[in-house]
Amino acid sequence: MSGAWPVGAEAIEMQRSEIIGTWRLLSYEVRASDGSVSFPLGRDAVGFITYTEDGFMSVSMMTSGRRSYADGDFRGGTDEEKLAAADSYVSYCGRYEVQGDSVLHHVEVAFFPNRVGTSPRRFVQLEGDRLLLTTPLMLIAGKEQVGHILWGRAG
């Protein structure tokens, strides 16, 4: 995604109606203060984020091509399979609110338990059918980094 955002796109005050709908993940990268860029879920990560008219949101992202468990038991899987699945998936949902050029996600359910009860801020840039969500500095893989998550309208 580096350099993929259109030149001149600026964060602007938005209306909630502008983000309502379902968006497909185009790119998820994180940038460290030293300038390094990494892709926590791989360069070809997949996912969706949905914002509803009645104020709810849900996001799921994962590494593309995740391996299935050897057995078909929903609660099965070896420790190694469970670890690989957990390391390649991000998901949470709850209510949201728009504040100026950002959106707060009020997390009620999350795969990562530490996120429940938090309200992470995402800075928003809209350009046509593209939505860029940028995080404040956050701890990712032991380093303070900024997430850049690019979405395209799914419909």
C-alpha cells in the first residue's frame, strides 16, 4: 500500500452516513517510526469491515490461505493449529461513533481479549470508494507502530 493513497487526499470532517456499508480489505500494513513497513497478516490479507446505520460495526481480517485443522471438529485442532489460527486472525465488533475526522470503535466482543471494553480511534480518509483507516501508535509485534488499513466498498 505504500504510496498507493491518492496524492492530495486529506482527512476531513465527515458524516456518519459516508462510511455506512461493507468494505473489503485492500491492504493492511504497519509502519514503525524507523520507516520500516511490515504486513502482519501478509501482503494478501483478506477481510471486511461493516458500519451499520444503527451504529454498530464489525471487522474481521485474516491471512489469506489459512490452513484448515486436520479434523473437522469446530472445537478441535491441535495446539499448533490453534496457535497458527490465532496468529493469523483479527476480529472485533461493537458500537461506533464518528468524531470529526475519526471514528471510535467501542469494542464489546473481540478475539483479542484485551481489546474488549476499549474504544480505539481510527483516523479516516475517504476518497471515492476507498476508505483509509489509520491507527494512533499501537504496540504490534513488540514495536510501537501505526496501522494503515485500506478498504474498498464491497457493494
